[in-house]
Amino acid sequence: MVPFKKVLIFQGQSLVSQEIIGTLALATTYFDGGVCKWENWLKKLATETIILCFSTLGPVQFIEEAQAAAIRANASALIFAASPTKQLVEEVDVITTVRVDILSGTRIRNYLARSPTVPVVKVGPSKTVIGEITAPSVAYFSSRGPSSLSPDILKPDITAPGIGILGAWPPKTPPTLLPGDHRSVEWNFQSGTSMSCPHVAGVMALLQSAHPDWSPAAIRSAIMTTAGTRDTSNDLILSGGSMKPTDPFDIGAGHINPLKAMYPGLVYNTKTEDYVLFLCNIGYTDQQIKSMLLLHSESSTTCLPSHSCRTNADFNYPSITIPSLRSTRTIKRTVSNVGPNKNTVYFVDIVRPVGVEVKIWPRILVFSNCQQEHSYYVTFKPTKISSGRYVFGEITWTNGFHRVRSPLVVFLSNSGFVAK
């Protein structure tokens, strides 16, 4: 015999202002197949009941579906079990909702099955807890790379806070899209690119005020080369929905760090010629390019035959992407010294993508002036046969104080290729 534990305590995520008490019930009691959806309601009222729903049954893709179903059943509250990286307090809930992970949801379900009487659930008011959850992690709905328009430039560039962001809200607009939600609020929690973008814009404004002589490209470079790839537990940032470590297609260069971006050491500046090359490679005509340039620009707007030999991998970008490595390939990058010391020396550290030999020349960059530029060359050579696989690495230049990191993304595709 296994003794029955009478009291079980769980911690979930929610926004609850006052204590709620109700009897616990499985979704199978009120919804066909236990699938918490509006159309699956069995026409049984769940008055003074807290319903346990699982996202994996159905499945229920969005928590709003389960909330609408719980409201239709007249439940007092909802316990919603989902993947640990899908625990997003995104909105001012129309019904009290406690988010737990699948393991906790399973333990609650097993507790209910073994209980000799119907358990009573008490949901306490929310409290702020710090350090319990590792952060950041990439939201499961966040767009991933590679870029379909230009696969030789890494996208996304960067990640920034965009989950459960508190902001002002128009009172005449309900906080959710659920039917019957007629509430009027002056603030709301929202998630998405529309929330992370203002964070990046704010950081860019901060950098521009601190460095008014920097170009937009320099600011982008500072943000990308100082971004972090580790979470608060010093492990690789997790990719939401899968719990796997992220790669550059998930986080780009990493998670934005405003303080480090203020003092990047080196930046990758972009000249007009780089943009002309980019536009030529994606199909713009000479006339279209000319219409974009300022009248006083001395840059050529002609898509020269030589451009056909250069891909956007040669664009002076803070990241390096080789969209199809079949044989040895060399690309060039140029950096500018924007550090506090005009006399400084940078050494390179390489994390090689699996199956690719990476050589850099020169391996030491010696600067004697601020704003001084130096170029280096990166040569990629496949060391194994692959019919098509993305592999990842990084290049980091360091002078002992600054770390200037660039992600490497290589699509290894040399199966059946014979070098001439």
C-alpha cells in the first residue's frame, strides 16, 4: 500500500488578486475526450469547480481556447498544463488561470485519481518570485531563420524581451479577443515582436545618444556582437516548445545586452557599396537602386558583372553565413576600433562548425588609432561529405576586455561535388 498524501502544494504562473476555492475536476467530466474546447462542452455546469486541462489533449494550441471552454462550463478557475516553455502569462485573463508544466499537471491528475474524496483546490493570490525560472528562453511562436529572401545573411539578428510585457491599453478595447469579454482596462500584458521591437529601438536610441557619430550599422553591430547566448543558469538559452538548446536560427547573435552594447570595442560598419551589392543580388535594377541613393552620393549604382561573383556573404555584416559550402570559400570582413584605447591588440578565437575547417588571416589585429579600420579574411573548407546540413560556430575577437562575437552559419552541401 502506498500512503495517500492529503495535501499537495504546487507553484504555477498566474495573475490572481484574491484567493479562489473550488473542487478539482478533470476536463473529461465536462468536455468530450477531455479536450478543453468550446465545441467539446458536454453541457454540464462546472459551478464552483476548478478544471484541469492539458494542452496535449486535442491538442489545445492556444490557452484562450481552454479559457473560453471553461467560461462556457461556468467554471471558477482553470489549471492549464502545457510544455514548460509555453508557460506565458500573456494577457489579463478573462478567467482565473494557473499555468503549470506537464509534469505538475500529471501529478495533480494522479492525485485526483487516488483521492478517496473530491479534492478542494485553493488558489492563493499571486506573488513575485525571482530566480525560480531560468531566463531568457525563446518563445515557441517566435519566427526562426533562415531568411527566405537572402539566405546568406543570418536572420534573426537579435532577441529581446517580448513575453508578458506590461503596457498601456486603450480602455475601449477588451484585453482579450475572447467572445463575451467586455472588460475595460488601462493596462495589459502582451507578447510578440511588437513588444520586443520597442526594447531594441530603445537600446538603439540609448546608443545613438551616447555615440552620436555612430551609423545605424555600427549600432546594429554593437548590439549583435555583445549579445549573450547563455541564460541565468549559464546554460545555452532554450528554444521554446522543444526544450533544445538554441542555435543562431533561433536567437540570431543572441539576447540583447544594453550595457555591453554601449562599449563593443569593435564594430562592423556598412558602406553604401555593401547595400548596392545586396540590392543587385536580390534583383533590383540600376534605376531602382539609383532612386534610393542621395543625390550627393558618389557610390556606383550599377550592378557590375563582378557582382555576380560576390554573394551577400561578402556583405560586411556582424554575422557570417555561407548558404552553400561545396569547396573552399573565402570571405572578407572589416572592423573599426571604437574602444576607449587607441592602442589595442585583438586576438581571435574560433569555434569551428562541425565538418568545416575555418582559418582566419590575420589572427591578430593591431590598432594604433580610434576609428582605425582593419580587414581580415575567413576561409571555409569542408572536411566531410554532406548532402545538406546547417552547422554552427563562432568567431570572437578579444583584447582582454572586449569580446566581439560573430556567429558562423554554414550550409554544408558537397555531396557529389567534384572540385576542379
